[in-house]
Amino acid sequence: MTVELAYADTDSGAAPGSRDVLVLLHAFPLSQAMWAEQRTALADVARVITPDLRGFGASPDAGSDGAEPSVDAVADDVAALLDRLGVDRVVLGGLSMGGYVVMSFLRRHAERVRGIALLDTKAAIDAPEARDNRLRMAEAVGDSGTRVLRPMLDTLLGRTTHAERPAVVAQVTRWLDEARPEGVAWAQRAMAARPDSYETLRGADVPALVVVGDEDQPSPPDEARAMVEALPRGQLMVVNGSGHLSSVERPDAVSEGLRGFLLSL
Ligand code: MLT
């Protein structure tokens, strides 16, 4: 079971070529719009494809194929998108929820992965309290709508962004307001059910870039260091002056990091 994902593609309409393909998976509860800066900045070194994951952006509702909430279903959607585009192997990156999907993709479609980028994410499962919070939000968003997401703004963005980047705060607020309740509830249940991924990372024999904002609260730098230690070929990049949404808060720094990584492959 898969759904047909909407996506943006820097090489839209072009035949599959020999360039590296970089696929970037967005955070919860955003959409592929969050990668606009990276698409522009990296188009000269890779074909960049940014899907809207099920339930977000222009993609179909998360439950439209009847799939139970799981990050595996989302990983299979991404594989189906690559099939549709005639793309075989990719460098796969994801931020936070997108990173959980990258780790699932590694378990299910490892032969299609040439390298990974894990941004502001973690390999550990949730503590019971965090899991309960997710399930509570999944219920609440059905009753009260996406205004239940507004408090997330405090921890999604770092203190430097809150203090110095009002345009970023305004943009992310708009994205939170645009999220769809059905997608939010399904994704929270999927993330609550995700497995521990340390074993997956230990077995991932591909180049890996781990990126983290030094002010990231939901996935702090210690989580990133633990992932680098688990990865056979992992390298760490800390983004100063950024919280959880590093690619949005410090887009130039993250694009530069991804560029260096792509060129090193
Ligand atoms: C995200 O940014 O995707 C979320 O923080 C993921 C999560 O809730 O664990």
C-alpha cells in the first residue's frame, strides 16, 4: 500500500541522468516547502527531489490507502515515488520526522541508498511520556484543529531565531497553521510507533552526514553524537545559532554542509 506523493524536482521532466539524486524529507508538521533554499543552492551539484510526505502539503491524506500509521508506510511511499521517476539509487536526507523515515527506508530499501543525511533527528524511541503526548495531540487535533500545534513553535526554533529572525518565525507559524489535522494525527501515531534505529545505523555501511543545531531542544546535540558513534561512516556537523529546524534557521550553513557531503561521495 502506498500513496502517490506530490513533490518538487529540480530536474522536472528531464530523463534520469547520471547526476547524484538528493531526496530530502521534511519535518513534522511541515511540507517540502521547507527545503526551498536547499533546492536552489544545491541544484548545480545534484538533482534535488523534495516530496510532501503523506498527509502533508499537496500529497493525499495519510490514511487514504487504509495504511496503519507507521514510518514504514511513508518510506514505501518514497520508494514508490522513485520507481515512478525511474530513479534507482539516491542520497537520502531527512530532518527530524524525515530522519525517522530515512532510517526506516534504510531497513526496507537499503540497496537504493548511496548516502544519508540525518538532520536534527534521533535514533532512540520516545520516552513513555513523549509517546503519550503524541497520542494526546493526535486526539486533540481532531477536536480542536491545528491551533494545538502553535505551542510547538517555542521548541521548533532556537533562541537565536526567536530573538533575531522574525521572518523565519512568521514563516514557520504560517506552516504550522497550514498543516492538515488528519495528517498531523496520523503522523503522530506513526512516530509514536516507530522502533529504535540504533541497530539500523550500526549496519548502515554508507557515508552519513549528521547535522544538528546547537540550540536544538527536541533532538539535542547529544542525540546526534550518539548517532555518529553508531554509524560506521558517520560525520557530525553542528550548526551554530540554530534550533531544531536547522535547514530553515541557517539555510546557507546547511546547504554548504550538504554540498560538501555530496561532493565527497
Ligand atoms: C519534527 O520536527 O519532525 C518533529 O520534532 C518530530 C518529532 O515530533 O519527533
